Amino acid sequence: MKMKLFYPMVERESIIVNKMSELAEHEFGIALYCETCDRLEEVDPNDWLQQGLPDISYSEMGFKCGECGEKGQKQIYPLVDGEMEMMAH
């Protein structure tokens, strides 16, 4: 006997996360990976804003590695209990 599975769609409101304040509001952070140094650096939007840095569009920002100065690859992660929740690749 075959069973038919039904998964109802859950309607969710879309969120917009273009600026640092929007990342902070929705509890996301930015991880920057430097391929040259093979290291990961975290940017917490809350810390960014508390330091008085501009509420910029993170996608347009060219973040650089704090060690070698090379451009980092940006990844957005959810914050869990205020900490970055790293996802497995």
C-alpha cells in the first residue's frame, strides 16, 4: 500500500536584509573567509552599529582580511544565542 504524504506550505513573511541594521534586527551575522590566510573572521552587525560605523549595505561593502588585507568572501549566518551558528558545507 502506498501512502501519499502531504506537506502543507507554511506562509512566511519575507524579510529584507540589505543593511547592517537589518542583519542585526533579524539576528544574522557575517562570516568573512580569507582564502589567502585560510581563516574565518566574524562581523557582528550589532557590534558594528554600536561602534558608530555606518549602516551600510553589506553586499556592497568590500570587507578585507584583518591579517593580510585581501578581500574576504562573505557568508551570512544566523546568530544563535548571540553567537554565529556555522553551517556545514
